[in-house]
Amino acid sequence: MSSGKYEPLDPVIHSQVRLAIMSVLISVKQADFHFLKTATETTDGNLSTHLSKLEEAKYISVKKTFRGKKPLTTCSLTERGRTAFSKYLRALEDYLPPNK
């Protein structure tokens, strides 16, 4: 526990949908758009917006290909994203009361 001074939480991650995306991607090698949409229970447009913010921060890598004639968007966590997520979790732990 911190001595009253809290580490700021990363604003890029500290959004319900972006936190959900990062939480999913930390545990898998990659995930496609449909899987992330289902996991985060959001709309196409909302998910696209949040993926763009994470990609701009270089926390995720977005790869656009085709499966047959259908577009396929696949996302994975970058090393920078893994580091940022770990730092975010450590900072968040400081906000929790000590486990007695």
C-alpha cells in the first residue's frame, strides 16, 4: 500500500471497454474483432474507436486481412501494451486496502 500518494492510472487503459480489451488480450496470443466485440459486449463502432485509441498508444497491434472474401481484423497486445497493463494493475493495487 502506498503512503497516501497514489500512482496515476493510465487514462488510455482506464476506460471500461479498453480495460476489457486489454484484459482479454493479456490472456490470448491474438483475438479477432468479433471475439472482442462479444467479450466486451459493445457495438462495432464503439469497439473500433477503442481499438484505435489503444493502437495509437502502441498498446495493441491491429492486423487487417481477409478470410476468403470477408475482412478479418485481428488484434494482439504489444510488448509496450503488456508493460503498460502490468503498471496499470500495480497502480490500481495501491488504491485497494491492505489485505489483513
